Amino acid sequence: MNSETMTTQKVEMSEQEKALAKRRKLLNNFTPYGFLTPYFIIYGVFGVFPVFFMIYLSFHLWNPVEGLSSMEFVGLENYVLGLTDPTLWQTLWNTLVMAVLSGVPQHLFALPLAYFLVMLGSRARHWLTTAYFLPYITSTVAVSMIFYVMYSKDSGIFNAVLIYLADAPLTAWLLSGIKEALPLGWVQENSLIRYSVSFVVWWKYVGFNTVIYTAGLATISNDLYEAAKIDGANNWQRFRHVSLPLLQPFIFFGVTLTIIGNMNLFDEPYVLTVGGQFAQTNGKTISNYLYQVAWQWLDMGSAAAISWILFVVIGIFTAIYFYLFGRKGLGGE
């Protein structure tokens, strides 16, 4: 074997090694994307596609039972019908009322409760926080069914207690105004239904906000409380002037979640009113109405339009909240 042949073989081997190294580099570069491919496929099918399909569907009239071939383009007709539908505005008003009645007390109760838990010390705080958090991780349907039984006119504990107090000599004067109306229809078609649903929502989610504020308070240095105490500040003053200002980012986060979540109320009013049978007017939220339009009337186009109307409403309220409190809530000046 002469020197030219050896040189040629070395050149060929060098080219092969370069090609192999190039393939390995290419494989290494694309391997992470290969592992991510299943996620992208699932996200695209169940996340991205439904959004664009809902936009497309909102401009069509479609009964899913009749198949995709029955889809008929109607332009903005679904949006016009939705915006001129008095039932939509009634359910939107119900949603706003329940959102306020359940959302505001959540934070007014969770803030001082979290402060009290932190002042008790870490050991007691952990146990009690777990207890307050249990309603949040409990099934919403199960919670609503339990409250439905408690609200019952015939055997509910709420009416039983009110009737007992109305008949008791010491408290009869206090309930004399409603004694004739007992037992009350807590989840019937009356003005009480909104308060009944709001109380269930408050009970379930106040623990979640308590955990958020407890975590926020745990990040505040004890030196600040000690300094305020040395300056003569009492518990209320330390809470007002030390805790609340430093909790603004956590309050902003918690209230934002409450706005979005309460505007999407569905499970609690649906279960408490037995699918809307007991309260077709005051107890139905816009999400309940959307469900009725889609799955009872099978008008998927109108339901899609209503969902986008709700999306815009939530976006407006969230944007207003961001505009009014965003800089303070995010730690800005």
C-alpha cells in the first residue's frame, strides 16, 4: 500500500467521521423536540384547535346531531341574537351578583384569618391551614349536594334551626318578621337563591385564599413587626400598616383568580337548583345558560357566540382591575 492510497483512505475516513458527527449533532439538536412532540400534538388537538373551532363555529348554525354537513354560515347573527337576548343579560346579572356576594367576603374573611393563623405560630398554622383548605380540594358536586340537603325545606338543618329559634322564648322576637314564611325555600325561585349559592362558593374557596395570604404573610420578616411593636403599634396597626402593604401582590393575584373563577360559576348553581329546575331566573348563571343552549337546545353556534361574549366580559373586568390596581398589585409605585 503506497502513501497515496493511505492518504486517500484517511481522507475518506475523515469525511465519514465528519458526516457521522454531523448526523449526531443533528440528532442531538432534534431529540428534545422529538420528546416534546406528543405534548405539542395533544396541546394542538385539545388546546389550540378548540379555540379556533369555537371562533369558526360562532359564525355558523349547527346541530351536532345532524353532523358537520348541516353546518350553515350565518355571519354575526349568533352574536346579534345573544346580545339582544334578555335571558343572557339576566343570567349575566345573576353571575355578577353572585360573584360579588361570594368574592368580596372571601378576601375580607381570608385576610384577617391568615394574619391570625400566622400569629399563632408555625405548628398551629400548618394544621389549621390544612383544615381551611379541605373544602377547596373537596369535590364541588359533593359539596353542593351536601348544602342542597342542608337547604331543604322539609329536612334541612338551616330551616330546622330557624324554626327552633323562632319558637324559643328568648329568640322568638328576633325572627318574628319571618316566622310566617318558615320554612324558607333557600334554593327555590326567589331572592334567596343568589345568597344561597354565594354562601356555598364562599365556604368552598375562602380556604384557598387563606392559604395564599398565609404564604404571603410568611414571607414578611418578623423584624418589621418587632420594629412596629417597639414604636407602639398594636395588632390592628401592625396588620394595617405592615402586613397589608406588603401583601398587595398576593391580594392582586387572589382577586384576579376570584374575578375569573366567579364569572365562570357553573357547578354550584347547577347542582343546587337541580339543573336549573328550581330557579330558572334568579339562580341561573351565564355558564348555566350556555350549557342549556349547547346541550339541551343543541344550538352550538349560539353557545359558541355566548362563550366569546363571556370571554370579552371577563376580559373587560380583568382589564379594569389591572388598570386600577395593577401597578400596586405587581409591586410598582
